[in-house]
Amino acid sequence: MQRTSAKEPPVAARSVGRPVDADSERTRQEILNAAERLFADQGFAATSIRQIADVVGVNTAMVHYYFGKKQQLLQAVLERALEPLAASIAAFEPDTSAPLADFAAMFIALVSAHPNLPRLMTREVLLPGGQMREIFIEQFAPRLGGALPGIVIAQQKAGKISNDFDPALVAIFTMSLCAFPFIAQDLASAALNLNYDQSGLESLSSQVGLFIERGLGT
């Protein structure tokens, strides 16, 4: 049953910094969850604000109230997932820790919480014509994958990664190791009997970390 009110909220994005109560924040998160899944399953162009609203059980004006236009909602979906990862990468100390393995663990934990994210990014960021391609390149790429080559170089100088490796290629390899198991989840479950429950995800994170540390070591 849809939640309705006698008077619909105005069609405008909620101003930054405005206090929200628990119910409002819960509704906002439900809209983001529904949008993340539908954008990943159907693509941005094929998904309407009404479909998202129907999944949550609110009217379309409520979606506009929180996020404005559909493009802004898609951006909010990516920001919710990627901003914490970008902040964690910025806090790395590459010469004193194992940041590539740490990155892998954080990325896998992120995708465990947002399992639709890899397919969404494949559709709307990686493929030509994706709705978020340019915004991602400007806002996120330098702080995510774009930060990894510098981390690799620092670890090479510290003697933790062999100088035989190209830092840019190591960045691509690392991101691929983390993302592809989720992009291919249906096939991997059926053909390889891979488990994606909590135990399976912990094993995936551990194995990717070992692969990175032992494969790149001096």
C-alpha cells in the first residue's frame, strides 16, 4: 500500500544540511536502495521515477523532493556507496601498510553492502554513453582507481611491490579482481559453485588479498 499524504511535498530537492527525522531518513534510504537495484537491473534510461516510487510505496513527488531529477538520484546512489571508499583511500599510508590488500577488502565489503553496484557502474559508468561516465571521471576516478598507481609506486619504493610491475596496470588488475566476481555472480554461482553468503564473501576477500600480496611481492 502506498503512503500518501493530504498535501504532497513540493517538487524540489531537499536542501543540504536540513535536519531529517528517522522516518525521513529511512524513506530516503529506501528510495536509494530501490533506485540502485532498478538502475542496475534495467538501466537508467529504462527506469522511471514512478517505478522507483512504486517499489518504495511513496508518490513521485516524494522522490523529487529528496533528490530532484532522475540524474541527481543516480548521482546520489553512486555518492552514497563511493564516498566512504574514496575517503578511506585518502587516509592510506602506502609505505607502512598493505594498502592494495586493504583496498580490496574495503571494496569487497562495499559491494557486499551494495551488491548491485558493479552492474550499475558497468552500465552507467564503464560503457560508452553511460549516464554517469563524465561525472565519475571528474568526481570519483581520481580518488578511487586514479589514486592506486601512486600507492603502488610508494610501495615499490618501500620494497613491498616488485618494480617489474606497471603501477597503472596493477591498479586495473586490482579493481578487476575486486569487481568481476560480483559482475559475474550469477554465472559464478551456477558454474563454479561459488558462495556469496557471509562466509563466501569473507573467503573472497581473504583470497584476493593473498593473491595481491603474494603475486606482487618482491
